[in-house]
Amino acid sequence: MLEPLVSSLDMKPNEYVEPHGAGWRVRSSRVSLDSVVAAFRGGLSPEAIARECFPTLSLEQVYGVITFYLANRAELDAAGQALQAEGEAWRQQQRAGEPGFVEKMAQARRELLAA
């Protein structure tokens, strides 16, 4: 549902990132931009991200993704927040439609954690 939002943003793919569905990914890989950015925002250096988190990416790719994110931070953060809000609305709708199921799952989880 957010695909039009992402494609309408004034961001152009470059040699490191490309649009994919409702988001972005590292070009020629299955790694999402969000995954690399989460590691970066979590305090990991680009070197640690390439070495420990995504060994299939080169250090150049990691720096390219981070540079793209920093250059488009406001737009990407807004799109991410919109996606989270959409997901939360869907979860609320599911809970409202099946309240008995949700309570059964919560009870089963409590029992598993208590064991």
C-alpha cells in the first residue's frame, strides 16, 4: 500500500540502492536499506556492518547505503513511520475481528513462559 508513497518521493536510485516494493534495498542483493540503517543507528560502524551483519555486502556498498540514507533521512524516516502506522492499524483490525483468538494466543504464551 505504501508503494505509491515510496515511488512519489523525490529520491532517485543510485549504484548502491534501488526501490523494492514499499521500500529500498541494496542493489543486486536481498538486503533491505532498513536493515543496514538499523544496524548503523544501533551504533555499528560501516566496517562492523559489512563484516558482522551483512558479509555479502562490500564496505563500499554499506557506505553507499548509509550515504543514501543520510541524504534522504527525512523522507525515508517519514515513509518508515507511515509503514509502521499502517502495520499497527492492520494489527488492531485483526485483534478486533478475532478477540477470542487473540486471548487464546496470549494465554498460551503466558503458559509457555511460566513453564
